[in-house]
Amino acid sequence: MDRLSSFLLRRLRHVQRREIRRLAVRNGLLMMTTAIVDGHVVGRYVPAFDPSHLTGEVERDRQWVRDRLAAFLIDAPQDASGRPDLLSAAPVWPAQLRRRLQAGNSGDERALAYAVRVVAEAGEVLGIKTMATVLLLAAAMEESGVELRDLVAFLRQPAGVFSVQVSVEGFERALPHLVEETAFVPFGPYVGMAADFSFVDELWRYVEGKAKRVFLQIPVAQTYRPSRSSMRAQLLWALAQGSPVLAVAETHQGVPDQVDLTSDVRLTGGGISVTLLANLLEAVYGSDSVSRHDRLIAVIDAGALTLDDLAIAIRLGRPIMSSIDALVGLAVHNREERDNEKDKGDAASSRRLITQSPSERAAQSSQDRSGKGDSASSSAGNRRSKSQPTGAEVIQPLPADGETPGKGRPPLLVETLTGYGAATDWALGVKADLADYLAGDMAWSAMSTKLLLSGPPGTGKTTFARAMCNSLRIPLVVTSVSTWLQGEYLNAVLDRMANTFAEARAQAPCILFIDEIDGIGTRVSASRQYADYWNACVNKLLELLDGAVKSEGVIVVGATNRPNEIDEAIRRSGRLETHIDIPRPDIPALAGILAHHLGADLDGVAKSDTRGGGQP
């Protein structure tokens, strides 16, 4: 193994064990003390348990720690905001272990150091894909002639632009995951924001209770790549604000020209090689084992393997020969499969479909259906797909002199609702503006037509929408995010969303009521699992809410019990910018609600109460 690869793997293990030690201190498994070394005060870790339980056999002691102290090696539960839940119970010490109460007694220094080492190694999880990604990165640096010191210097500077192209399936996700999920890259931690949606106006963000440096991640896959104008705008904003930019490619499509031409660091590497396989096996099994099997490793068709193949074949505790045999078999299988695909042209790749995320499988299935002439899932423009129902319900307003089901009960009207406060004022303002709009005296863009309505369950958010329907004398289109998510694949979900808005525009002027809008989720880093699915849903809703899609004549009301879990971009100007919280009803509001539901029976109830001695 060359010096650069060896150094980067050592750093990966070092940062992992460092985080485990810090976590063990937070959980109470280790303690921090101070010592004077050569006149300097330094901190050191010592076990908070009796190290005499350890035998000195490393493997056996690691397993002993995992079996009895696993709760001290994982993160504490988190609340809805991603911060540690302080109300959760702390890990419980097993009865047979006693704490070292006499912290001043140093005891055997070697035994204490050994115990700390065992704790760090017991909590270490060697991710094969992560290690392989580091080795691929090292190979790309060597091939591109980029020195490590130069790379680190650009990482320290603001607004660095980095392009990495490595022809290995899975690398486009693996490298951002390495940057975000580990402390491997210096001057972090980092959180990536994909350039296919509006960039955040922050250089640092609190994520999972930590302040993380924001970097712009450029999607390279053609499916998610933004337009040239959009990418240029994102680059200009990120570089002006001092945020780093990262573009990672694993296919022949390559890094976008705007990024490639402005890159400070440009890395290009080939695929998985026999040398990389040998280095990875050496990191897992040791150099002696690799030397004994070097001939078998040399004949593996390494170029046919993917990062997923490496993780499947190489596993801790598995004999090295089993891993080598699995690598040989997977390489042969992949090569045959690719040859068959090349011959047949349109043959489906079952292996790739298994390893893809649901959204990627959906995109592939959509392409297959399109190639066969199946346009059922297409929502071209505003045209609705008859084979893809939206699931929305259209409710017409009740006659002004009509009654709701129930004897003597008047129809729901905003004017007669009680306990809605600012929501009532907003609805009455929309009613007045709608009259001016229909008379041609006001432009739709001058009206407040988008509302986020929040409140605890049972406060009447749906009731408010029905009352608006009756008061404004326009149809009500009712849907929910859970209805949209009933689509089988991502393209079906996006079609349901677009078709619902198209259906509302066909009813215009109307009210579109979207219940459970918090279910659309929030945008996350593109390296997270299924991130492309949820980011696509949020992006589609943003597109439908803002001016990119004409929505004149549609009043949009989103309802939620959890307003804090809605992506902040949905609540920005031009979208659901008006936010009104409905409180629980007080005594006067309850009286008004009771009076509405009793209707014509109210006089009879009051009269019978008076006859019984009650107060009129």
C-alpha cells in the first residue's frame, strides 16, 4: 500500500475512534482527566469502569465491551429537532460492573490506556464502502498529480471549487457521504445542499445539534442536473457567499462545464483496480493474508465491480478466501450481465434495480414504459393523466339559504365561526379581494392567496376550509400529502401533485386545501438515503406554489399539526408565506361552537334548562 493510501486510511480510523471516545465520555463510559507531561497540561481518557474485567486478549475484550456496554457506544436519542433528548434515560451500568470511584488513584497506567483503546475499537464500525471511497480518492489524487497539502490548503480557503470524476458505480453518492457523515475532511463538519433546489442563505447550519459548514453539491446525473442558467445562478451565489462547491461524477457525462472550468482542484481517477482491491483487503485482513493470496487477487476482473459489490463481498469476521471468491463471482456475473444488456439493448438490469433506491427504480421503470409507448404516467404540461387519479375531492358550496345535514343547522360560514381569530380576518379579507378580482378591479398577484394553517389536532382546520368554500361561494378541492404519496413510484407521486393543481386550476376560482402538508418532508443532503425522492417531492411542491407554474384563481390553504417540520422554503415569500396558528378554543369559542351544532334546538334546550331551575 502506498504512503498516501495508508495515511488516509489511518486518518479515517483515527477520526472514527476519536468520535467514539468523545461519545463514550458523554455517555459516562470514559472520563476525562488532566496530566502534566513535560511541563504541559494535557487531557487524557480513563475508563469509568473497573479495567480488571479485561483479559488482555484484544478480540475477546472488544466483544466483551460490545456485549455489556453497547448502550454507551451509540448516540443518545434525539428530539424532533435533531438535538439530544435530555429527558431520555441515561445508559444503565450492568450490576456486575462497578465504577472507579477513586479517580485520583491512577492504578496501572498501561491497563487504563488499554481499556480506553478497547472501548474505541469496540465502537468502531469499519465501513467497507467508506474505506474503498478513501482509496479511490487517494488513487485519483495520485493520478491527477494533486498533493495532499494543496488540497488541504484549498479546503481551508472560502469558496473552493472541487470536481471529482471517478468511473465507479456508486461513487457519486459515496464521496458526499464521506464528507458529511465522518470527520474525515478537515475544517468541517459539513452539510451538503444540492444545487437542484433553492440554496440556503447560510454559511453554517445547525444539523443534528451541530453547527456544520454548508457546501453546494452539484448533481451530475442527467436526471437531476439543473439547467445551465440555474446552475450558473447557484454557483454565483455560493461563491459570493464563500461556500465550497463540490461536483462528483461517476459516468461519462462528466462534471458540468461551469464547474470544470472554474475548479480549484480537479481529480480524475479510473475504476476499481486490482491494486485497490489488494489495498482494501490489506486494510481489513492484514498484509500477510494478502501476500498469501496475491495470485488469486490478481486474476479478479476488478473493473467489473462496484462499491456495493465490495461491501457485499468483504465483511468483518469473514475468511479472506470467502471474500475473494465472492469478488470473483460478482465480477463474472456483472460482466455477463453487461454483455447481455449490450446485446439486447433494452434488457432490464435486475441487479441494478435491486441496489437502486426506490426513486431510481421508479425513474428506470418510467424510462422502460416510455420506450414501450406507455405514456400513462406522463403529465405533459397541465394535461391530466386519466389513468393516474389525483385522489382529490371536489366540494361545491352549499346554497346560501340551505342547511347542512341535520335539522335546523345553518351552513358553515366564516362569518359565523368562532375561535379562529386571525384566520377569520384573513378569510374575510380574501372574500373582499375576490369580489374585486372578479369585477376586474384587482389583479390576482395583489391578493393574499396562500395560507399555512396550523394548530393541534381537533381545532377545526378542515372545518375552516369548508366554511371558506361556503362564504366565498367557490368550489373546494380537498387533498392531502398522504393521498399524493399513494403513488407507486416517484413519477406517479409527482404526477398526482401536478394533476391536483391542474384540477384546481380547472375549477378556478377555487380553494385548494392540502391537509398534512408537513408530510412532504424537508430537503436533505443528496448523500442521504432516498434523498432524491424526498427532495424531488419538496422541489415539485415549490415549483407548483411559486410563479413557475401559473396558479391564478387558486387559493391554496395548507394545514398541519407540526409547522416546524415543514421545509423553510415552502414558507417563504410567494409560497405559503402567511402562517396563522389556530389555538384551542376558549370558553366563549366553545359556547359559539355548541350554539352552531345545536342550531334550531338551542331554544328548546335553553327553555328546558330554565324550566328545570337553570339560569336562562
